[in-house]
Amino acid sequence: MTSRVAIDGPAGAGKSTVTLRVAQAFGLPTLDTGAIYRTLALAASRAGISWEAPQALAELAARMPIRFEAGAKGSAQRVCLGDEDVSAAIRTPEMSKGSSLVSQYAPVRAALLPLQRRLSANGVVAEGRDIGSVVLPDAEVKIFLTASPRERARRRRLELQGKGIERSLDDVLAEQNVRDERDSTRVTAPLRAAPDAITVDTDGLTLEEVVQRVVEIVRRKAGQAPAGG
């Protein structure tokens, strides 16, 4: 049975929901590496550490008391900073910006790499931007989810509206373009598909169709049907 599935891609491609559903299909835990960087951005903000101070951020990352707890059936994991559930606090546009900034630094990524690999050691469906290329280069299955910029921005706007945050599509698209540029051009672990990743373009597909396509890819690689399937 395939034990490690890497799902990479830009913001708004549908990684989080697809990762959760695929993990459920195969009875595997999930790992949202983006949540780790968002939590670091939150912890730094609270500690008065600049998002542009690589060494201080790396030192904070090395001692950050982050942990993941299982969510309710069918829901994503809870992210805890110490004893505090910060799952909602890290999903704001401000923490999205902070995550993109802190994640560009080599010392920060080096400090968090052992944590990410430890959490993936016993099987995982992991999502991020460099899972297949850096974090789990020997993952059995590598998927790169993508979609057009406007479609990704539309999804992100709907997500924000669901949290009571109103933003225009143009504003969300502009912020997304800045992040895409930063993530894809950073020197350390840039956003890119691993050479052996299978690209899945989600434009024009329903969530169910995307999940089914990814599940079928994993099944082919594993040679085994998902639990209950």
C-alpha cells in the first residue's frame, strides 16, 4: 500500500480539501505544511519578531510548540500552538501573507524540515509547495494540483466569504499573484512540480471529480483499492 502521497500546488488549487478526502479514502493521516508556516508567522507576530528576520524566525521555529490534533470526522486536523487551537487564527489573509514571507528563508525551512519528515514517517497525505521536491522526495506518489489564476482567486474569495471576510475578486487575485511570484522565484525550495509528479488541472472539474482522479492515480501506484472502495 502506498504510504506517502505528496500533493503540491499554488494557493487555491484545492490542495487542502483534496488532501483530506484522499487521506480518508486510504486511511492515512494528513499533513498541511502550509499550516506550519502560518503558525510560525502567527507565533512571530505575537513575539514581536519581524517576518523578515530569518535567523530569529529559525530559532523560533526550532522551539515552536506546534502539534496537530485529529478533527471531527470529515474535517481537517486542528492546529495547536501550545495548548491553544489556532486553526482559525492562522487562516486570515494577514497570516497567508506572513506564511509566504517566512517560508522563503533557508534557515526557517531547514529548522522545520525534521518536524515535517517526522510527522510523515509512518504514512501521510501531505500538502504544500515543496513536498515532492524537497520534504518527501522519495514519496511513492507525487501530485501537482493547479488551476488558472482567476479560478484559484475565485475559490479563495469564496473561502474568505465563508469566514465572513469580504474581498473583491480583483484584490484577491492581485494578492495571489504577488504570492505566486514570491513562492515560485524564491531561492530556497521554490514552488514547482517535482520531475516525477503527475499534474492535475482542476479547472472545470468538480471537487468529486478531482478527488476521484487523484484517488485513481494513487490506486494505480499502490495497486490497491482504498478502504471501503
